[in-house]
Amino acid sequence: MPLIETANGSIWYADHRDRTAHLPVTLFIHGAGGSHLDWSAELRRLPEANAVVPDLPGHGKSPGTGRQSVSAYADDMAALLAALKIDSAFIAGHSMGGAIALTLALKYASRVKGLILIGTGAKLAAHPVLLNASADKEKAVEMILNGYWGTSPEFDQLRRLSRKHFMEFDAQVLQGDYIACNTFDVRDQLGRIQQPALVIGATDDMMTPLKFSTYLRDNLPNAELVTVQGAAHMMALQQPQFVADAVKRWLVAHQG
């Protein structure tokens, strides 16, 4: 998979586009401390998505340092689209990635065909432990894992993989991501976003509770909500086929 030089530095991305399909691209943006692998294979390889799935700067296989504002990450993603010569795309974002997607719609409206907002909100607050992750990484990681997966033993293997990832992840970048989340608030700007939006929330999500998704549905001018029953924050990995099917239906309805 390629590493591309953008106006904001090098960004690695998984390229699942089928150039013979003549479909709009969907750009999938992961959340705080994450990587492209936070998106299930069912979503990354969804034919209707024609997906580009980057690692944010300082995350996964992308070099550089992380940012401390959602707006800066949005600038990075706009630079990626420009480098790939993608005039406009559907933007899918999970958690902090959803905040980046909303910011792209506000700052770079002409580049955004529509939004897929998963486990996110118009305002994101971070616990003080997460805002100081570099001082006590172990405690921060435990808090993240509990929020990500809930208590069901069904996801113990995914939880173990997450623990390994976060313990190897740069604590300064992780802290910066949560600082970015903590300062994000576009509640008073949602009415400006005219593009269609699919909002997906989960009943057991403690990090971005379902009421956050309901708020987006009620305050974005052209939004619909799909609820994932019995899943926590990592709903796209906990119920991958359900989420992929919802995204597929929505994309098919909005690709014309």
C-alpha cells in the first residue's frame, strides 16, 4: 500500500479503489490513537465504498507527529484528497475521525459529498486521565479499553490486541489526540452542513453515548440514524457486517 507526499507531509493509506467501477471514493478516518485497522475488512473492502483508508500522521504506518487539534487533522485529510486528485468524496469517520469529518464538511465543503459518522459527536470531551496519557499510560489504556469494548468476554481477543497496540503507541501522540478531542465543539455550526449524513451509534457506547448520535441526527439538516444494539464504542469491529450493510445501503442511495 502506498505512502504519498502531500502538502502537509507523507501519509500512508490503504487503497481499495476499483477504478473501473466509476464510483465516488469514501475516505475512512480512524479515531484517537488508532489506525486504518480500526475499520473492519467488511468496510475497507466494501465495493460500494471504493475506499481510501489512511493512517493519520504519527499513527500506524504514517510518519510524522500527531496533531493537537481536530482542525489540523482535517487539513491533513484535505491535503491527502488533493494529492490523490480526488475532487470530492464521502467522508466516514469514527470517534475523533467523525469530528475530523464534520470539520472537513465545514472547512472544505466542496470536497465532501456526504458524511458517515460512527460513534462520534458534535462535541467531544476527554477524561483528565486521557488528557495526561503520557504521565500514566497504563491507566489511560485501561480506561480506553473499557470504553472501547465494554465488559462482554466475547471481545476479549480484540481487547488483548487493542492493549498491545496502545502499549506500543506513542503516548505523546495519544495525549495530543485527546487534547484535540477535548477542544472540539461544532454544535453551533451543524446547521451549515447541508450534505447528507448517515449517523451510526451503539446502545452500549460509553465513550460517545447514543445520545451524541441522536443529537447529530436531530441537528444536522439531512441526517438519518442507525442504532447498533449491544455494541460499545468499537461497533464497526464488534458488529462488522451490520455496520457494513448499513453503510452499503446508504451509499447506494446517495451515490447518484
